[in-house]
Amino acid sequence: MADEDDARADEFAARASDLLDLVGPEGPLTVAGGYQPEQFFDDGTADSATPLGWPHAIRLATTALLDDHDALASEQTERLRADD
């Protein structure tokens, strides 16, 4: 959107950043250790077959895209650097 000078680009980037926070390593939709709930069976046993499933791929792609456009919140950027 930004590449096309769409006036909504900043609004969409902010919304994407807000949504990413929900599933980020410390987000309310993430369980201890930064895992996503679908990585565990109903009984709490870890599902080793989904360490990087579809939701994680989307989270990583969104993070990379927002970072490429300097649209990550400063706290998200600091967490990314700390994980490097």
C-alpha cells in the first residue's frame, strides 16, 4: 500500500502491528515460552510436528514485512534484536 501511496498505508501498518502483538512472544494469545496454543495437544503434551506451522509462518512473514517497512513498534524491534 505504501508503495502505491495509498493513504491507508499507515493505518494498516498500525493495525498489523497491533494484531502481531496479540500473537507475539509475550502476547495474550501465546502460551509460556512464546509458543502458540496449537503446538500442544488438549492434554498439554507438546506436538513436535508443528514447530513452524502455518500460524508461525504467517507471524514470521508479518514480522519481517513490518520490519522491512520500519513499521514495528519500538518494543517489538527491541525484542527482535534481543533474540538475534
